[in-house]
Amino acid sequence: MRQVRNPPYICALDAAMDVVGGKWKALILWALDERIHRFGELRRSLPGISEKVLTQQLRELEADGIVRRTVFNETPPRVQYELTDEGVALYAALSALGEWGTRRMRELDIVPTHGQQ
């Protein structure tokens, strides 16, 4: 059974925001949509996130079935993070929001700090 943090929900958007809400989760999805990441790579791709917050956000996304954590039995241990099918679907759903943000940034003449989206 998947984690449900803040029911009851007012509407379906409220339920979706429970999964992806906050400053970092959408950015984690963006990074993982590009490719599979190890923890350190993911942290470097998200300037300003602390190790503690990244760990917490990844655990929540994993509990929600959005992110898959794979641990390899090696020395030292290697851990990879990737989007599940549900995570890919969620990121696709967020793409319209990203397009809106791109238009808004152009209108305000704002340049993204980490490449073009």
C-alpha cells in the first residue's frame, strides 16, 4: 500500500500535490527524467539541496511509487535512482506546467540557472 500523507483531499489536484508538492520534488523528477542518477550525482544536479532533504524527498517519492531505488551489492555499495512508470507519467503530467513556466520566464526575461527546459 502506498503512503498517503494528508487526506482527506478536496480534489484530485490536491491529491497530486500531496505527492509532488514542495520545492524539490518536481526538480528531482526533472533530473531523473533526464537519466538514472546516483545519489551524489543527483545532489550535484540540484544546487542548494541538503543531503538530509534529498534523502527525505527521495524516500517519500519511493514510498509513493514514483522513484525506484536500486542497491547494488558492491563494495562500496552503489545506489541508483530512476523514475518508475508512475513517475514517468507524473513527469509527463507536469510538462504542461513546465511549458507555462517557460513562457512566464520569457515574459519576465528570466534565464534558468541550469540549462533550458
